[in-house]
Amino acid sequence: MSESNPPSVRRAASIVRSLKGAVLPARLLLVAKTALAVGLAWMIAPHLPGVTDDYPYYAPLGALVSMYPTLMSSLRSSLQTVLGLVTGIGLAALVVVAVGPSWWSIPIVVGLGVLVSGTGWFGSGQEYIPIAALFVLIIGGQNADAYSLGYLTQMGLGVAIGLAVNILIAPAPLTDHATARVDAFQQHLAAHLRDIGNAVSESWPPAHDGWVHDAESLAETARSVQRALWEADDSRRGNFRAWFGPSDSSEAHERLDTLDKITHHIRDISDCLADTIWERPGGLTLDPALVGPLASACHAVADVIGQPQPLSPEAHRARGDAARSVRLLLETVDRRTFDVRRVMGPGVLTAMHLRRILMLTVREPA
């Protein structure tokens, strides 16, 4: 069996997608804002009063940890980081007051910091609990109080600068990007079902088996699109730029929920027919008389899935054509079952899933 998408090609495609993601406009804006926030923090940090100006290098770090793609994620991360720092410094203070830094007290307080961070209460700031405790005991040493004040103040300054930059240069809401991901996923599902129809009608084993590998990643793709929608929702909160765009992403969420259900049906069809084509354990024989009707039904239902406007006349006609194709498949299954006295396993399962997919694609007007 030849492979249309060998592992090296799929890895190369994944690398290209990753590189494209790194240079998206939203990502480049984050890069510029992060650089600006770090530069401002480093410029302002030496001018703080008292002992705090002895530790200016923590201000750029605070600015860095506060920069996230959305305002709400930046705010959450910043608060969690400060809370983690306060907790770590508090643990170190207990050691300083009680016994002082030593070869045995430092490992104990670091271990306690790791233990506390495992509660899940501190989010992205959990890793700073043992780090802050360790820095206060080792770097602060005899001047732990001054170091703690400088460390926390400079980090707080950096966080404040990062938040200010993120608010003043608000990131664009990610709603359009997430909606485009849903659109692409919809077309991907349609293409996958067409590939299944093509594979069934080819000489066996098919020359193209990319659909088999794609079926394994459909669920992960759905989860990735769901994360993109969550990030889009998060990007609207507290963002004045969201006032001028779509009001919400509820329709995209509804579409993705439908596509996720369709994904499960397509994966079942794909797994069943792959077992049949490559004669895997558990695979059932596909009667030759079913090949044409089954491929036609897959193609017709794929055309329905790929309709960009589900309420358009074109989509209505496509659903009618698909319903007739599935009905023809069922009639062929019934006739062959009677003729050969054998269950048409792949035909029955495919027809059942295709009918359920058609039912899912019927959406009422909002």
C-alpha cells in the first residue's frame, strides 16, 4: 500500500503551520507590546525609591510574565503571579524568623513551596512560589527583608506596566479568526467524507490513505478549534475593540457543537471501512453491489456538510440529493441482504451514520 501522506510530509506540514502561527498579526502585535513593556520597565525600575532600586532586573521579568494574547488572560496571570510571589516570600519569611537559612531549611521550604503550588489555587503563578522562597533565602540571605521588598515591588512594577501596555494597545478580538477556524474545520470534515467515498470506489487497497490518518486526528482538531473559540471569547472581555465587532460567538459555538457530533459519525464510518478495506480483525465484507451507492451517498452528504449557508436554496437541494442517495443505499442494502442472506454490515453502519449526519445539518433560522 502506498502512502499519500508519509510521516515526513505530515511533520513538514505541521512545521509550516507552526511557523505561520508564529507570524500571525495578533502574535506580532503581542511581540511588539512585550518588547515595549519590557523596555519601559527596565527604564523606570532604577528610579524607584529606597532599596527597591537595587533590584531593577525584576521589573522586566514582571512585564514579561504579564503579557498574554488577551486582556483577561494577562490580568489573571498577573494576579496569580503576584499571589504566588507573596506566598513564596511568606514561606521564606517564616524560615528566616524561625531558624534562618541553612543546608536543611532551604530544601524544606522549597519542597513546601512545591507542595503548596500543587493545590491549583495559584494558576500560572504556582511556579513562582518555590522560586520566590528560594531566591529570598539564597540571594537575600541576611538582607532577606530588603530583598523581599525590592523583589516584590519591582515585579509588581513590571506587571503594572505590562497591564497598562496591554490595555492601551488592546489586542484585536479573536472572534473572526476563531470563526474562520470553524469554517475550515467544516470544510475539512466534508473533504474527509469525500475521501472515504473515493477510497471505497478505488481498487483495493486504495492508492490514497490520508483519510485514515486524518480520522485519527479529527477529535484533536475539534478540541483545537474549541480552544480557539474559548480564546476568542476571552479576547472580548474588557476589550474596547470588541465594541465594534460581532456581538458574540454563540453561533460559532453552536456550529462547532454540531460539527463535533458529525466528527464522531465520520470517524465511525472511517474506522469501519478501513477495517473492511485492509481486512483488519473485526472488519466485515463489503458487498460489491454496495460500493457505488455507498460512495455516492458519502459524496452527497459531504456536499451537505460543506455548504457555507445551511439555509440557502443550494443547501436545501444538496440535502434533498443526499437524502435520496442515502435512501438508495438503504434500498440496496435491503435488497442484497434478502438476495444473499447475509448482513450488509458496512453498508448498514454507513447508512445509519450518514442519516444522522443529515439530521444534524438541518438548522432552524435564528
